[in-house]
Amino acid sequence: MILLILGGLSLGVAATMDTIFRFRMARKGHRIGLLKGGNFDYREYHKVRVRYGWSAWPVYLMWALYVLGIAFLIGSSFVHFGTHPMRSNQRST
């Protein structure tokens, strides 16, 4: 259960950070960043961040949180579904 919660939290924090980066780009005049959906180009963000003095580590943290969140969700499904195997060829006594 804890892996499921950690996975959801890390994906939620990563999605929030992604939204913050998009709004940050929109405030600087790049309105197309809000309309692209999942097709946001982070190379463009890195070019703009150098100009405005933003650090690069939050973007790398966001990607790490996405990967960890997906790994936690996959791990929680293995823990949850792998502990109670169902065998249809056995009779209960």
C-alpha cells in the first residue's frame, strides 16, 4: 500500500512541477507551451532558462519523480497481485 501512495505522490508532484514550468514559460511570452499538452519541448525551456537565470535541477528532478512514480506503481502492483496466486485446478478442502 505504501508503494501505491508513494507512486501517486511522486507522479502528482512531477505533474505539478511540469505545470509550473509551463506557466513560467507562458509568463515570459511563450504561450504555446500551455497548448501543447504532452508535447512540451524541454529543450526550448532549457534555452530560455539560461536567459532568465533559472536553475536546471528542477527539470531533472521532475523527470526523476516521473520515473520513480511509475516504478513505484509497477512495484505496488507486483506486491499486491503477486502475493495471492489463484490456481483454478486445486480444490478447497
